[in-house]
Amino acid sequence: MRRPILGIETTCDETSAAVVDEHGTILGLVIHSQDVHRVYGGVVPELAARDHLRRIEPVVEAALGEAGVGRGDLGAIAVAAAPGLIGALLVGVTWSRAAALALGISCVPVHHMEGHLFGPVLEDPHAVPPFVALLVSGGHTLLLWVPEWGRYHLLGETRDDAAGEAFDKVARIVGLSYPGGPAIERAAAQGDPGRYRFPRPLLKKKGGTGSGGGGRAGAFDFSFSGLKTAVARTVAEVEARLEAERPHLAASFQEAVVDVLAGKTLAAAEAVGCDRVLLGGGVAANRALKARIREGIGSGGRLFAASPRLSMDNGAMIARAGLYRLQHADFGGLAEAAASAPIPGILAYERGEKITTTFKR
């Protein structure tokens, strides 16, 4: 395809549109972040959907204008179709299908988490498989072994709260603003991460991998609900001096999360024999997490992580994933907007399986 592709993202509380060319270069990108949710300390689904409905047309127009592209110049429209808030997804999917039908072009449904896999590619052409991928966002925490695009071996996933959700909830518990990730990172910079020793759930878990089927947690699965509860109990104990303890609580919580995320990611990299790691999702912007993984893989390894703007939900990553799907004539089996759906090409990683290969750094 030699015509640009428009990407639409409306899975949660960002309305975003982007235009990329046939090489995957960003021509235009606009992201509207909804701030109404700050009042509630978390995303209110109905408010999110209504705001997407109001914003999608002006956001698309702004992205097209930035790219210097008209609607008639487009070769396809890619849209995040799953997973996410169903009302929010329906806005993006319905708009994209109608626009594609009117223009006589393809509408390509994209899995939101596959979009996050392609986020770093937009800035670094070397961010290609093979790699171990840690996808950490407000709604998902996934650890994948990616030997090639379209083949995603599920090593582990969260058993309860996602990492980003834990950041948001803990931020609210300690009296910080929404979204919680950036707020906690700012506060943590002024705190002592050793002041409180919060639990590291499942960090020393032994045994097989979690393959997404429930049952016992595997060595690479995650759990953050107990950590959140531990913070809440500590806050209740120090409530009288919360203002002074807030930076230390933030730093200690962030340290615990980073220990778990980085520890399991590095263990997974060792298990599959790979020293290349890709970070995707909003939590991937956390500097402490990136520093810990970079240190763990050493000077011989490679860490791929998008800039903060491209780590958050955005239309460019959806357009880039859509471009891949178009080039391979494979829409991944996604048809309708869905609140929950597996990544196309997801595979179970069998216990004891060892995959090694030769890597180009």
C-alpha cells in the first residue's frame, strides 16, 4: 500500500488520530486526553464514551491537517477494536467503519495491545523481533516472548489489577492526582524507597508459566491487589502524618512495582535466551522501570521503549499495527468492538520450553 493510513484510538480516555505513511513514518498525530476523570480519581466509562463522540471529528481533522493529507488521500483506516471500554470502542469503530465505507477503503480492526507492541517501532527501526515484551498499561499487564511479528507466546499476565491500575488506585489512597503513574513518579523522586517494605507479589514464584487459562499462577504471572492493600493499611497507620510520609509511600510503592515488573521480565529474558526487551504501554514511560531493566540486560542487551507520548494510548501505534496487518492481508480475526479479546497470534508458552536464537543487536 502506497497511500497513508489513518489510525484511530478510543479504547479508554484518550481520543487520538494519526496518519502514517507506507513506511510507518508518522505524518501527523493528535492526542486528546480527557481530564474530566480527575474529579473521580479514575475513568468513568460513560463520560469517556461521550467525550470520544464529541472529540473524534476535530481530532481527526487536526491530525489530517498536521499531515497535510486529505481524506481522499487515505489508503485505509485502522482502528483499535479491542480490548477496552465497550462504549468508547464503539465510538471509534463505528466512526472508522462509516468513514472507510464512504471513502471506499479498508477498515482494519487492530488489537490495542498489539498496537503497544508497535509503539517503539515508530521511533526506532531496530525495535523488531525477536524480543521479550512487557506490556504494562492501565488495564493490562502482559509478558510475551515475540520471536517474530504475529507470533506472541504468552509467558504471564496479571491475576488481578494491572500495573497501571495499581498506580492509579495507590495514588488515590495516598492523596495524589489522577493519572496515578506520573503523580507517583514525581512524588517518589522526593522520597526514600526503603522507608516502607511493601510485598513483592509472586516475585519468587516457581514453576511453569501462566498461559492465560486461569488456575494456579505461573512464574511469570503478576498480582498487584495485595500490594495495593498493603499500602492502604500503611496509610491508615500513618494518617496523622500522611503529608510528610507521602513521598516515601510513593517511592516505596514504586520500588515494589519496579522490582516485580523488572524481575519477572529479566527472568523471562533469561528463560528464553534473549537479551532484547521491549516495553509498551503507559507504565513503560516510568524511568525507574526502564533504568532497572536496562541495567539488568547489561551493555550487550537492547531495550526498546517509546517516548512518553508514544507510550500512552495513541493513534500512531494503531496505524502502524494496522499497516502490518494490511501488508500481510491478515486482520487477525477481529470483527466487532470487544471489551475483551486475545491478541491475534497469541500462543501458549509451554512449561519447560526453551527457545534460543541468534540476535542482531
